[in-house]
Amino acid sequence: MSAKSKRIFKKLISWAGAFFFLIAIGMLYWQLRKYSLYDIGRALWNIPFRNLVYASLAALTGYIALSLYDYMALRYVGQSHKISWWKWMMAGIIGFAISNNAGHAVISGGSIRYRLYTRWRIRAGDIVKMLTFSGFTYFLGVVAIVVAGFFMVPRALFEQTNAANVGVHILFVFCVASLGAYYAVTLLFQNKKVRIGELEFKIPSTGATFVQMCLGMLDNVLAGLVLYLVLIPSVDIPFTTFIGIFVIAQTAGVFSQVPGGIGVFESLFMLALPGDANGATLFGALVAYRIIYYLLPLIGAGGLFLLYENVLRARMKRWLAEAKALKDHVAEMKDKVKSIVKK
């Protein structure tokens, strides 16, 4: 590919997010055109407080599960013994809280991890390997749930339109092929190394791959549970059907390049959800989900990061003050020794 072609391709990728966002906004407007902001606000207000609390606990558990991505990645690069549990948990929660909202996880969440892990003496090359390993963990979880969801979601849902039917079947075949190929690689080339540029990536064992897949599935199920808990007071849907729709819509949001998949996820989820549920009710639940799983963790993680930075800054000032006091004391002692020698 020529340099000009690469530039054009990068521009297309950068504009893809705006394109899909505009389409999603148009779809949302069409789905909600019958309802007012008052209808949506009332639907949000009518969600039982108990369900909001349960959803918040599910979100907290989900972010703790997300932090385990970092622990597994540290084990993969052989650096888990260097990092205390609270450090990798903090890095994981802050990194995912930011990347979930900002999109482009490698850039947004990766920059936070780079700042933290380099401070904790993890090499830049190992951080790149960690981000790659975590990306595969998420990918394995998503494809596994899509494969399972294909059998759990009612066939009638796929057959609403020919485009949806063909698209879902193509996605299913892709996920099965990807899952099979990844496991085949771990079986045939277990613990061998692949060089990409200046970095060497070790192919994980089949057992580690299975743990990756289970963690990725757990992460997605907990994220889906947050929305499910605020949705079920008004929509009767089995969780097995719901999670298949949720993961497909969420995956589309991730690949759309729209930050947080906002708009894309909501429009596809509302379009795919079976039944004739009230659009304002659905959108109210989606707003609650966005607040609980995206906005509140971002505020909490941002506050935690600022607090940690301030603690480090105060500690650095104290160390500098102690070093200056020690230097002054040494200089004073030298002066005393000199005066004694002169006498």
C-alpha cells in the first residue's frame, strides 16, 4: 500500500465514527419521534430505586472484573510479582472507565496505563504486549457470547428482515471461525514466540486462553446485567435472549469508532429488541445504563486518578524537602569540621 493510499485509508477510518454516529442519531430520531423529552424523563424516573442500586452493584463488580484484564496481562509478560494488587486494580478500573467513554481503547486507556505502569517500572514494550493481550481477552469473550447467543436468541428475531438474517449468520460464522482459529494456534504453537517489529509475543497456552475467554464473557455479562436490571421492570425478556442482543449491539458500537458506541448501541439495541415495548421506556432504561456504567465510573475513576496524582505530588515535595534539609545539614556539618580543623 502506497503512502497516499495509507493516508486516504486513515482518513476514512477517522471519518467512519462521524458517519456511523449520524446514521445512529437518525435511527434514534425515527424510533423516538412519537415521544417527548417528558416521556423519556418520566420513564427514567419510574425505574425502581432498588433496581438502580442492584445495577450499580453489578457495574462495580463489572469494573473489578475488568481490572483482572490487567492482572492477566501482567502475568502474561511475567511482571505480576512487581505490582501490588491495588495498583493493577486501580490501573484497570481507571483505564477502562476512560476508554469505555472515550473510545479508541489503545490510545485513551493505553495512555493512562503507560503513565502508571512506567512509573511502576514496567517497560514500554511490556505495556504494549499487555494492551494486545487484553484486546484478545475482550475479543474472545465477545465472540464466545455471540456464538452462544446465536442459539439462545429466538430464530424469529433474526428473520425480521433479510439483511438482519444474513448479517447475523455472517457474524456467527466469523465468530466460530475466529474462536476455532485462536484455539488451534494455541494448541499447535503453544508457548512459541512471534516477532512483530521489535517485540516478541509469546503465544499463550490453551488453558490461559480458556481463562481469557471466561473473563471476557464475565465482563460482558456483568455489563449487560446493568442494563437488564434497569430494563426488566418495564420489559419482560429472558436474560438469555437479552444478552445475545446486547453483545451484538455493543460489538457494533465498538467497531463503529464512535466514542463509547453512543447512539450506535442504543439504536441497534432498540431496533433488535423483540416485542412492542414503549420506545420512551426503552430509551429511559438506556439512559440509566449510560449513567450507571459509563458516567459514574468515569467521575469516580477521574477523582481516584487525581487523588493518586496529588498524593504522589505531595510525597515528592516531602522527599525534596527532606533531601534539601539533609543537604543543608551535611553542609553545616562540613562547616563545623572545617572550623574545628582550623582551630
